[in-house]
Amino acid sequence: MNTGPCASLPRRLPTSWDETAKTRGKMKLTTIVCVGVLMISTWPGIALGAEVGDPVPGFETKSLEGKSISSDSIKGKNSLFLVFWATWCENCKKEIPRLKEIYSTYVPKGMTFLAINTSVNDSLKKAKRYVEKYEIPYPVIFDSGSEITKRFAVRGTPTIIIVDKQGIIRYRSADLPGDLAEHFEALMKSGGES
């Protein structure tokens, strides 16, 4: 067993230039993956919370229309449906018809609905054009600096988060829930167990 300074080197030397390139490629990939995992796990602002069962992270912002919105103003009054999205996200675009349906069905029944553009590789101008192009009726937030996105530990788009009336996260996924109707009453009750 080799335990010296060369322990991580291959046991046999490559026999061709092709093998040398493959070995270097594997070593580079391993290094990149290790550095990436280390960066993500220590990145400031990346929360490990915001999962199902956790309290909703606090936030205060304004919609594209200028309306002030905060988690404190919603908690105790309404359940909350959040969709984190981006203009370049194809799956986000595909979900718009279903999101419009959820919005028109559940907002009149007491659910607050917010679409939060993560601002990752996006601009306010692009977000506004997207909202107009797809005739989005629900409130949209441009998360400049991705502050809300980081608080919710969003790592991809779309990310759907549903919070009960008491401010507890009850659903988190890249997919829209197929059974929202079954759980809506529980989301609106005190305690929101679903």
C-alpha cells in the first residue's frame, strides 16, 4: 500500500498520449467537483434550511408594480405559493398555463401567490418584457441580488414552495403539485397540517 507523497498518483503510468489526456481530464474533473462542493457548502447566504417543515424565511420586497410585500404581512392571514423562475428557463415557461390556473383558482380563496425572478443571468428589463409577453396576471418580484432566492436556498428554476397559513413550508419541488386541491383546506387552517 502506497502511503507516501505520491499515494494519489496512478499505480501504473499511462502508456500513450491518449491515456495521459484521459488521466489528466479525470483529475481536473475531480478537482472541479471537489472545489464546487466546498464552495457551495461554505457560500455566504446559502441557507441549509427552507425545507419542508421549516418556518418561512423572512423577506420584504416590492412587486414589479411597486406593491410592498413581506412574509410578516402574509403569515397568519394567508397560505403562500411561491414560484422561483427565470426568463431563460424553458420549464418555467411551460408551467405558465398551470400557474395561471392555480392563481385564478386559489387566490380568491385566500392564497397569496408570488412569482420571484431569481435575477440570475437575468435583468429587470427582461423580466418585465417576459411578464408582458406571456400576460402573467400574478404578482412578480425581481429579486435583485438574489437575496430572497438565497434565503430560500433555491438552487434551480423552477422551484415551487408552498407555505401554510402559520408560515411553515409544506411543499418544495421543481414540479407543480398535482394534489393542491386536496391539501388547500389544510394549508388555510391554523397549524396547516397536510
